[in-house]
Amino acid sequence: MNKLLLSLLISLSALAMAQGQNVTGELLDSISNEPVQFAHVQNITAKKGTLTNQFGQFKIPASIGDTIAFSIVGYQQIGWEVKATWLEEKITLKLPKDTVLLDEVLISDMPTEAEFKRQMLNHQPKDTGFWYHGMAPPKPRDDSPLSESQVNNPLFAITQPADFLYEKFSKQAKEKRKYHQITQKESITYRVNQKFTRDFVQNVTGLEGDELTSFIYFCDYSLDYLDRTPLYLIREDLLAQLDKFQNQHPG
């Protein structure tokens, strides 16, 4: 009986010690080593949180294996897994600044103010949301349905017969593919209408009125071509097509 009581007291003591454990440390800028003040510190596992003080210091309840995340505007949001040594000594963690890298661009003619504003508004920066330190960022989920060519591929029927029967004969799957095609075409049409305008062609070629209309029909660009091709390449092609057009329509 005494042994049972002793074992229970030891278990309760260990539990109390585990519950009283804390991670104490400081959060610094990864480049300047300056303290990151008033950053959010959250123990995601235990659902507890706090803030760093004016010196970047923090103290938060935690156990080995818990995930502690740090976040503040202007910095990347990162999570670390608590190690045994973190409960024994003060730790120092460094948070990198959140930067947006623009894709490489080729500068030709200086855009108008309206065109510059449109490009900036349409720019889509990369997602810098939460990720765990040491792990690759998650890939975006693709919910687009299979295309007709994928469904009719004999290899698909052989390797995934159940999915093939559903995609091939299900009314729901067919309607989903059709709806996706319509929305994709509407999206492409909208982008092309914003990008390839009558004013743009007129500024490049100098044509006006019926002659401009005839030239646009003469070029006969597809939506896919206009959607995927940069404007500077379209401009070059317009000038090449203009010579052919003027040779076939002199005067």
C-alpha cells in the first residue's frame, strides 16, 4: 500500500513539474541582431500565448515537443519545436524579415501612369504565411477537374478503373469539367480584354478607324496566345504583321 502511495506521489510530482516548465529566451532580428519587440509568441500545442518585451525577451509555458510560433508584421511567421535543452537554459531565436521579391522583368517603353497602376494592382506576391522551421512550405492544392484528354487516356482507365468510370460516365463529373472550362474561358477573356485593347494596338501601329478594325481581324490572335504572351512580344508581332497587312492592303 505504501509503495502504491509513493508511486502515486512521484507521478503527481512529475506531472506538476511538467506543468510548471517554461521556455525562456529572446527573439532577435536575423540580420541586425536587434531585439524584436512585442512579437506574438504562441504555444500552438498548449494554446497559450504571450508577447516579447522591449528587449525581445519572452517566457511561455511549454513541454518538450510543443510547437511555439512567432509572428509580427514585417517578419516571416515561423514555428519551432521545443527541445529538452530549451527547458534548461535561456535560448536565442532569430526571425528573418518578410520580403517580397518581384519576378524579373524586361523594361522596354516606359508605361503610362494608368498602366503602371494596373500592373501593381495585378501583382500577386508569393504566400508568406505560417510554416514550420526546417520543413518545406506546403504546396497549393489543385482542385481543378481532369481534362477530357486525361479522362480518355487508356493508362488512366488501367491504373485507376474506379476513378475512370466515375469521370467517364458520371453526370456530376461531366458538369464539373464543363463548368471549369466555362469559368477558365471567362477568366482568360477578362485578362485578355484588360491586356490587349484597341487603344494598345492603335498606339503600336498608328492605325485608326476601319483600317484599325481590319488589322485586328487580320492578326486573328487566339485568346490563349494573348493570355500567355508578354505585351512586348505581342508589340513586336504587331509590327511584323503590320508590314504584311500594308503590303496586302496598299493605300
